[in-house]
Amino acid sequence: MKVLKRMLKSTINLKKRTLILGLLFLVVLTFLISGSAVQQSLKEVLNTNRDKVNAIVSININLDTIMQEMMSADSGKSKKKRLMQKWSKK
């Protein structure tokens, strides 16, 4: 019981400190709640956009052509350039 009385007296006597701590607590809680709300809304937007877009990417590489070009008698640098050009065109 003495602890509660001392706490109450301290709160009443130190009004500035109590006010500052209360405001600080209020600001921190406001930021936490607003951050949580923003995070939740962004998750919902991401899910709805993911469902709307439904993007599917498939990559096919023609390994036979690559192996034939590697086995040809051209220089190594020209082979690499041609391969890079073919890949960039796809």
C-alpha cells in the first residue's frame, strides 16, 4: 500500500516530468499504431495487385544452338558476343 501512496504523491509532486513522460509515451504509441496500420494496408495492396497482374515468366534456352556455336571454329570473343546478342534479343 505504501508503494501506491508514494507513486501517487510522486506523480502529483513532479507534474512536469509526468507530463513529459506521458506525452512521450503517447507519441511512441501513435507512431507504432500508425506504422502497423500502414504496414497492413501495404500488404493488402500488394496481395490485390499480385492477384490482378498474375505475372508468369518462363525462360527457355536452346542448349543445342549454344553448344554448336561453342564447337565452331570462330574465336572465343566473337562467340561470346554473338551469344550475348542472341540472349539480349530474346
